[in-house]
Amino acid sequence: MVKDRGPIGCDTPATLYGPAASTFKDSPHMRPSGRAADALREVSITTGFARHAEGSVLIRMGNTEVLCAASVETRVPPFLRNTGLGWVTAEYGMLPRATHTRGDREAARGKQSGRTQEIQRLIGRSLRAVVDRAAMGEMSITLDCDVLNADGGTRCAAITGAWVALSLAFRHLVKMNVLKTIPLTGQVAAVSCGIVGGTSVLDLDYEEDSGADADSNFVLTNGGGIVEIQATAEKTAFNEAQFHELLTLARQGTGALFALQRKALGD
């Protein structure tokens, strides 16, 4: 634990509204939300939400809300001892009533689901892709990502919000003279895309996701890098041209999210 966190309390949220008109393609498909094909849901990032964490945010993407909190420890996993490298990892969970019906607490079941393990590993990989772990030194930062309300895209919201929480934690460590510089090499954000009613669309909510012809999650960096792509045909196979439409949407969407991340940090 690193003490003296400075001011406690929530900051004014940085808010992004999706574009009102499509710049991607004209389509007769009407989305349930009324959004254009290339429109994000309303997104906001509120920093300082968790009182005791070295860095924290509440990210809202439409009706999906995820609390991301960064905790610093002055130790590393055994496999990294005496290497001079730091470690960034994540844990993910959903409140029992984050969804339409109550889900059991995984702690009560005694084990995590395969989905939970897969998502938290994805979050950790995504963050490590933009961290200079040698510049961290031997410390660990854990990002706890807890879903308060789920309406599609929870893993993407967790990645996007966790990067801001991690950045805040690093800034705190620089302020406390624990680190000389912020060991980030770039930004990372994630967004979902899918094919719904034959149309490629950005940032699916639950209603769209549950009936999509295909859905995907794109984890991208602000330098144009691809960290991970998860894409699945739910009904019929999609072609290469459709995949490139999804990638184009994802780049547009993450571009807006990168700007919102910087706004949340005051950059």
C-alpha cells in the first residue's frame, strides 16, 4: 500500500456522446437504441470513485457500469522475483444483480467461472501491452474490475476504464517519488462491434448482442496496434470485407475512447 493518496472524492465525469449521424455507411437497419451504425453509446468516466485505491474510475457505457480500482503492492509474483520487472494483473467480477436475473456470487460457489477467468486474463494482457514493466521496478498493480450493471460490452468497458485507473495509480506513484516517470508506452481501449440484421454496427448493447449474426471485441492501442481480437459468427459465417468493416468501426470507436481517457486524466 502506498499512503497519502491526496484528495478523496469523485471528480466531474468526462463524458462522450456518440455521433448523431453515421459517417460510416448508410443502412436501412434501425438499432433498438436509435443510434447510427457507427455511434457509441453515451460514455462517461468518473475518476476517484473508490476512496482508498491508488487509482479508480467508474466507467459508464450506456447502461453498462464498471468500477475499476488499482491497488499497488511492493512485491511481485514468485516468478518475477529478482528480475527487476513489475507486474500488472486484473480481477473481474459481476455483482449478483448486475444482470436481469440474480447470479450466484462466485465466492459462494467456491470457484470462478471459465468466463470470469478468461475476461480477467484479457484485461491483464491488454494493460501489460502498454506498460514498460522494467521502468516499474519490482511492484505489482492489480486492477479490480467489478460490474455494477451489465448491458453488453462489460469486458470492453473494464479494459477502457482500467487503463485510466492504472494511469492514475502511476501518477500517484510519481507524486510520491516512488517512480521517476510514468511507465506507460501508450493507451489501450476496447470496444465491441457486430453484424446485426446484415449491418455492421459499433458498441453493441445486450439486446443487439443477444441477437447478432456475429459479434466481436477489439482491443487496440492509440498507436494503431492490435492487442487482441475476439470475433465469432453466431449464425452464419461473415466474410473478409465484413471483418474489415468491423475493424474500421472499432478504430473509430476506440479513437473516441482514447480522447475520453485523456480528458478524464485532464490531459
